Amino acid sequence: MANRQMAQPPENHLRLSWHDTQMIATLSPQTVMDYFCRKSNPFYDHMCNNETIRMQRLGVEHLHNMLGLEYILLHVAEPILYVIRKQHRHNPAEATPIADYYIIGGTIYKAPDLANVINARVLNTVVNLQSAFEEASSYARYHPNKGYTWDFSSNKILSDKSKADKKDSSATKDDSSGTLFQKQRVDMLLAELLRKFPPPIPPMLQNLQPAGQLPNAAGADGGTATNSTENHANGPLDIATESIDMKPPPEKKSK
């Protein structure tokens, strides 16, 4: 059987970085492309058009007339940031971007694409959620009578925190238990205030004659009728007063 070579996975350039200490001091927009096109740079492809014009000692402007893979200086923020783009040129006016590289302080990194950023954020979120669920489930306890409860005795920090929270809640309840507002209902307090401070009667209602007023009675006992009428004019009579006033006068005994 012929020996089969195991296919090696492609190297992940997002985990790599490269710098040349000898050229960092002289880094500028004019020398940054020569700095990037060093043979020891793992991000540089030696089969690109930049290497061809370097061997022919041509200028960078000749890249627009060539087809294939090339590197261009995309953005400059002196003196610390430079962005270089790797692209495939189809014609002098059209090129497809492939990857971007940024140089910060002389160190070259590969910029991640949108798919790698989303995958990294989602993976980080899933890992954190999984660790949180695993830690929470380790404190859960089940009893047939009580059901599920939490037991933080194994974790001293959480145990002390739960005890402190219980003390704070009990202290708050003790401080607020003696207030009158929490002992009595709101409607009781409002009724008490209404009894102490009754609302004023409008003037238009004070001049009206109350309903159910008894007419003046004509008879021998005119004082009783007059008193009854005056009492009704001043206000409604109590039941006890009304029963006393309506009794007949005592009979006179013959001598």
C-alpha cells in the first residue's frame, strides 16, 4: 500500500503576528510596503505581483496594469497605524478584496473578517452561559417534601453574601414595622381625616330648606309646634329628641 500523507489543516493567521526590530524605527508610508514584503513575513505571498515588480525594479504604479494577486496600502494613520489590503485584480479598474492586515507599532496582524468575529462572539457567549449553568446547577438541591432549594455552603463567598442579604432584609422589616402608615389601612386613615376635617358646605346648599320639614301645627299647644318647626329649620332631629317632643302633655288632675 502506498503511503498516504496526512493533510495538515491550514495555519490560522489570526493567531500570528510578525515584526522586524531592525526596520521598525524607519517605518513610514514610503517604506511600509517594503517592510510588509519581507520574505520572513508569514502574511506575504511571494507569488504576488508585488514580488514581480520588485524583481524587475519597477514602481508601484505598475500594479494597476497587471492581473492577479497584489498588496496595496489602504490606510495610513501616522505614526502608528498602517492598513494593507490583499486583493485579486481583474482589470485596471476592478479588484476583489481578499484580506486586510494592519500594522500597529511595527507589529503586523491579520484583521478578522465578519464571519470570524461573529463566530468568536457566539462561542464566547455559549461558553460563558454553559459555565454559568453548570455552576448554578451545582448549588441546586432537591428534597421530596421541600422541592428544589439552593445550598451555598460549599461556596463561602456566596454563603456570606446570602447571610448578609437576609440580615439586611430583616433589619429593613424591623425598622419599617413601627410606622403608622403600615399598621393601618389607607382607607381608615382617610376616613379619620375626613371626620376631623369635614369639607365645607357650599353657600348655595346652606340656603335651601331641608326636605321633610313639618308644617306649623295650629292648636292649643302652640309652643310645642313652634319648637318643632325651629328644630327642623336648624337641622334634622335625632331620633331620641323626636320621640320626646311628640309625647302628649300630661293630664290635669281635678282638685
